[in-house]
Amino acid sequence: GGVLIEDIEQAGWAQLGGLRRQDLVLRIGDRQVTDLRQYRDAIEAATLTREERITFVVLRGAETRFQYLEPDWTPWPSRMRGETETASVTDNNEDRSRANE
């Protein structure tokens, strides 16, 4: 399970928090992430609570890492339109199911 990060917005809070392309997100805060729905739900919950620090548990290669993101919740034009994601992700389970076909 998990969600694979495909791309990171330059200078976005995901990159500033140490997330990298090809990191496999396993947990965001206290929420397990096994698919895109859970990833989006966890991001939405963090956005609603506006936590000062969000812990991401990621698998990077063979290493499990804790990455701490400290988002700047100050509104800016794209956030006003509801754009909160600063990383492009895919469902790792979908990749595995395609590989098994």
C-alpha cells in the first residue's frame, strides 16, 4: 500500500518539508495511507485543522523516514481557488495491479 509521489512543486511546502519524487507515503499524521482516497482525506483533514506541523511517514528506497512539514497557511491566489496539493501522486496499489496483469 501507499501513495507514490511523482512530482513535487518547487518551493512548495511538500518540498520544503523534505518530501521527494518517488517517496512512498505510508502515513500522514495519525492516518494510514494505502490509496489516493486516504491520501486526499488526510491532506483535507490537515488543511481543515491547519496543523502547524504534519508528520509524513514515507518509504524512500529501503528506508522508512519521518518527514515533518510545516505548511504556511497564509492565503494566496491559488489556495483561494482550493488548490492545496503541492505534490503529484499515484496510488501504489494501482501500479502493482498493472504489473501483475
